[in-house]
Amino acid sequence: MTVALPASTPATFEIKSANLPLVALLLKSPDLDALSRDLALRFGDIPDFFDNDPLVIELSALADDHRDIDFGALLALMRSYRVAPIAVRGGNPVQMAAAAAAGLLAAPDARITAARTQEPVITRVQAPPLEAPPLAAPPQGALVIDKPLRSGQQVYARGRDLVMLAMVNAGAEVIADGHIHVYAPLRGKAMAGARGNADARIFALSLEPELLSIAGIYRTSETPLPDGVWGKPTQVRLEPGPEGDKLVMSPI
């Protein structure tokens, strides 16, 4: 005989499913000195790029590499950039055991959601839900700046698009996780898709940049722009190719 017992909800707690947005480090080399240099080049001048984001370390590119990984030094390095390493995935058994000894959890089901990227890359992943995902938060609107940026000034639109209604002077930087729109001359640096969004684009009313970057793929003023776009209304996007992604600039 089946007996149904009445259910009761504890007064002190409830168990709910949850999604945890993570940042992923796709580690391509155990050389932490080289990693430190590359991270400094990418994020050294953006001290508030991360905000104590939880981090999972992706080791699949090193699964056949039998060199030791100093996880203690790696965790300290990542924490210096205001990320919190909590998990690891994709490594061989020796690497996973060393990671566990350093206090990292195994996260084999973490799914990397960003696509095309370069060098040691930090991108977004989504931890799988235990049951049903919670309701998504409404997307943020674009960050709108209506004053010119002078040399040395920087604007970062975290998690959204950036709209500039005034000039970005040489020596200034505009950064966004989404698209960048500059309805004025763009003469400084513009970095769209800063956290790995390869679909982000840059739009400028007058393209005269020192540096352009989308999802880590960049081009500096040392390489001349294609004919017909300098000083003209232009969009910049990423285009995949047999030798990797490249920045493509088209007149608007």
C-alpha cells in the first residue's frame, strides 16, 4: 500500500535551482610568465574590466601537454585581475588532480558560449541549471555618452552597447561588451565585444582610429586602413576565414 505523507516547507531554508554566469579562461600554455604578459597587454589598462566574476579554467587545449601547471600561481595571477577561480574542466587526470589539490572544483558540464577568439582568451560561459533556469534579467540599455573624450580618458560599457554622441580623441579609449556606435570622429581606440562577443560591431561617422578590436582581434594604426574608409562613415565587423578571423571594414 502506498502512503502519501503531507509535505511541509522548512521555515529556515528552501532549495532552488540556479544559473551561475561564469567567466572562462581558455588556457593554451602552461607558461605563466607568458600568460601574465598577455593578460597585462589585454587588461592591464582596464582595472575594472572584471568585478570579482567567478572563473572556470578550460584546459582542453593542454590535455595532451604533460608539463606541470602551477595552479597556485595561476590562481593568484587571475585573482589579481579581480576574478575568482572556482572550477576547472577539460584537463587530463593529472591536471585535474592538481587543480583539485589547489581547491578547484571539476565542472565538466560547463558550456562555453562565446565563439571566435585569439591567444589566451577570457570569455563567458554558462553553468548548466540543476532544474529549470530562472527568469532572465531584462537586458541593459546602451550606455550613452554625449561629451567628447579627451586623451587619457576611458569609457567601458559593461554588458551592453556604447553610444558616443561626441568625438573620441586620439589617446582616448571606448570599450563595450556589445556594439560601439560613434556618431562623431573616432580617433582613439575602440574595443567592441570585449568579453568575446564575436558578433559585436563598431560603427563610426568618421573612422580615423589608433586601434580597432572586436573580441580580441585587433588592428592598429600601423596597418593602413582599406581604401575608401579613412575619415568616412564605416562599420567594422569580424569575418571568419581559413587563416582565422579578420576585421572587415565597409563604408556605410
